[in-house]
Amino acid sequence: MNGNGYPITIDDDVSIVFCGAAGQGVQTIEKVLPVLLKRSGYYVCATKEYMSRVRGGSNSTEIRVSSGKVAAYVDRIDILIPLDHNAIPHLENRISSSTVIIGDKARISSGRDILDVPFSSIAKEIGSALYENVVSLGMIAGIFLIERGMAEDYLSNIFRKKGEGIVQNNIDAFRAGYERGAGFCREGRFCVNIEKNREAAGDILLSGSQAVGLGAIAGGCNYICAYPMTPSTGVFTFLAGQSDNFGIVAEQVEDEIAAMNMQLGAWYAGARAMVTTSGGGFALMVEGVSLAGMIESPAVVYLGQRPGPATGLPTRTEQGDLELLLYAGHGEFPRAVYAPGDQEDAFYLTQKAFNVADRYQVPVFIMSDQHLADIVCNMPVLDPHLIKLERSIVETKKDYRRYEITSDGISPRGIPGHGAGLVGVDSDEHDEEGHITEDLELRVKMVDKRIRKTELLMRETEPPDLIGRDDFTTLVVGWGSTCHAINEALDNIGRDDISFLYIKQVYPVHDDIAYYMEKAQRTIMIENNATSQFGKLIKLHLGLDIDRYILKYNGMPFSVEELTDAIRRDAL
């Protein structure tokens, strides 16, 4: 410790948090700094929490930097950069005696020690207080001794559309901050000592939304429509931004009802389509989901969960919509629900969703949440050899029957103009040619035909991943975005008798879940909701009870620390 109470060196894993009001440029920091750190050979993981407002409030971004892979949120703050006077009160419960606070003493009133850097004054000397976010970004880059030329080239590329003057001001702001940060280390006041890794520099850096978007492209998506809704909009805007590169029609429609029906029309015409939404928007799509069930149309729906009911907490995270997806749509028809836990699974499962929807002619859902949508982490370069694009359209003959009754329930799917047959569909119950019918015996045959596809979907279900030893006594069960926080918590606990069952497809329920749960002396379910929706699904389909629950539903993701404490306590 130095004379001011600041640690001289932070080793191995550092959590940096920037906090300021909406409009102060925290978003720019979270866009730029992880890229610079990753290119410099560090593993990074960036998460954010933000209020539902355009100006004001308090928004924060946490950027973890490590010598090894990190992919989870932590409560711990090692370095805090408060950009306004509300930042420290906003993060009070996460600040500890070892937190290094770097900011403008004249503007931030706090009883805590603050390493004084007048970001606002420095920015004003450059031309505007608006540049203080880049000054603070440069300071962190200086602390890590990031190669300055590489960083300045990247900043120039980011801001080039705003003109040479804006580019130069941002470069000057970065340099001013960089000199402060590098000076801390030269003076022995404060240093970060994290080992670099060449493999990290070669990784790609993706958000969950970008990973889903890339998976859609790999799945052959060529039509995307949506009504914007947080946190699903990132997938929609990513695909819209790639529309020229990959021949994707992107349509922002008037509401979610239209989006779902337009998707079905696109599939009917031969496209591979997707809609993006959140819980409130999906509620409007439900009738269209039922239409997909009746006309046996493929459909792919990306749902980014956020806390409800109603508008709820529109910029926060939760796993509260599983039951909504499971039972959405009147009547009975098969479906599949994927719940990726990280970017890699988000990519491969989204790609698979298009093949499954096309092959079985059913709605397929990709469940994410705000936490996974927005988190940005290193990940290995995606392997194209694991991708197989499967198309299941047939060329129709004159005697073609769209709803031909088959032994496996899958009728050959044709599209208009591809062959000599007529492709008729009807939202009423229909005969094999697609004509409306009230033949009650035929009705039973048609229901049975549709339901038969459920058994085939069961064979396609992604098995759960067991992480840990096979001779466990305590089994932790989690699905979706909780996976990396659980993983790291179990690493912290370090007990060989506790293993983790990671579920990446929540429906149909895989039989292996029962196999592992029945081996355990104690089971612990972890979910970001209030009623353990997946736990209830296990009880319904497998007849198994959960021993203990760790549930969170305040709008924040699980932190590594709270899961470490909770699992250690419940595993006794």
C-alpha cells in the first residue's frame, strides 16, 4: 500500500467500472476499451446496467480484464471511474476499502479517498466537457500500457464519419488521459500487472446479440422483421446492418402482430425468416404462433427477456418468460426452445434453430435475456465445419398435398412456384390438400400427425452439459445466461463433490436431466426468476423435486460472489 492508501499493484484479474449519467459517453467506453484490451492480449468481459432514460440517471459498465478467460459479472470493483456525483452513491454497496477510485475530486463529494484526475477540466481544455469519457478511457489504456498507435488508429476509425476535427479532439483527449495513466505506473503510485496471452489477442470479441445475429446468418436467414424492443433490438439492428453483405431483407414493422405474420408469409414464400422481440412484444405474437402451429410453418423467434409483468424493468434482466414460451398459442402443437448461456452457444444454437424449424415445420424459440444480449467477451474463432445449412423444401408435383399424413408427422413442404403443385394453407382445420374441413375423424388424424413431430424433436434435443466430476453428491442445475457465473462460483468453492448441469435447451426436456438428478444426493436450482419456472417444468415432465433454490429477480444478473456464498451455504 502507498501513503494514500492505494494498492501499488493489482494482479491477475481486475474489475474496472465506469459510471455516469446517460449522455456522458459510457457507451463509447464500453464499445472501445474492450477491443483495445483484447487486441493487446487480455481476456475481457464487459457487462452493463443502465436505466430506462435517454438523459440522466446512473449507468455503469463493468470491464473485467484477466490473464485467463472471464465471462461472468462480479460485484467486486477494483477500479472505479465516477464521471458524475451520483456514481459513488449508485454503486455504494459494491465499493470496498480496496477499491481504487479515480476521478475529479472537485466535482465528486465523497468521504472516500480519490485519486484525483480532473477529467472534465482536461476535456474542456481540448474543446468540450463531452470528451471526458475519452480522457478516462485513455487513462485506463495508459495504466495497461496499451500500444498507443494501435489505440489511436482504432479511435480514428470509430469517429472518422464525424469529421477530422472531431477525430483529432478525441485523439487529443485519449493522449491526455493516457499520459495520466502511464504516469501513475512510472511514479509507482498505481500499477496493474496482468499477464498477456497471445491466444486472447487472436480471439473474436462478440456480444450475445452479435452472436445470435451471426448464427442467424449461418442459418441462412434472409428475412428479419421486428418492432424494436429492448433488449432484443441488438439482434435486429445487427442483421439490418449486415443486410447488404448477406442479402437479408430487414423490415421494421408497425407492431409485433405484423412482425409475426410477415415472418410466416416469408417462410411460405421460401425465405428463412426470424423475428426478434421481448416478453411484452411476444404477447402480441401469440396468435401468430398458434397460426404457425396450424399451418405447420417454420418460424424462428428470438426473445430477449426482461423483467415483467407489463413494461416492468425494460433495461434489466430476468429469466421470467419460459412459461410464456412453453404455453403460448391456443391449441396443441410442438415447438422447441433453446436457451444459450454464452456467445458460442448462441451462435451454434441459433444456426441450428433454422434447420430444426425448416425440417419439422414448427416454431423454434431462442431465449436470451438482457444480460446475455449485452455482455461482451472473448471467444474462439467460430468453426465453419460445425455448421451445416439444411433446406427441407420439395419441388411439388401436380398431385401435391401440403398436409399429407405421414408416419412421422412431417408432410413434404413446398413453396409457390417451385413445381407444378398448388401450395394451399388454411388457419382452419384442413384436409391433406389444405382445404377447410369439419370432418371430425380427419381432425383427430391431423392433430395426431402434428403431435407426432414431438417425438422427433425429442431426438434432436441438445443434451445438458455436466461440468465437473461424474461422482458428485451435490448437483447445481442452471440454464441460459447463469452458466458462467455458476461455473466461476464452483471454481471458487473448489469442491469435487459439487458438479454443474448446464441446460442449453429447455424444451423438449432431455432425459439425461433425470439421469443426473437421480444420481445426486442434493440438487440446487439456480434461476433469474421468482418461481423457478424451469424447476416446475422438471417436476411436470420428469416427476423430480428440487431440494433447494437460489432465485434472483431484482433485475440484475447473478454475481460470482453471491453464487459462491449461496451455493457454499446450500451445499452443506
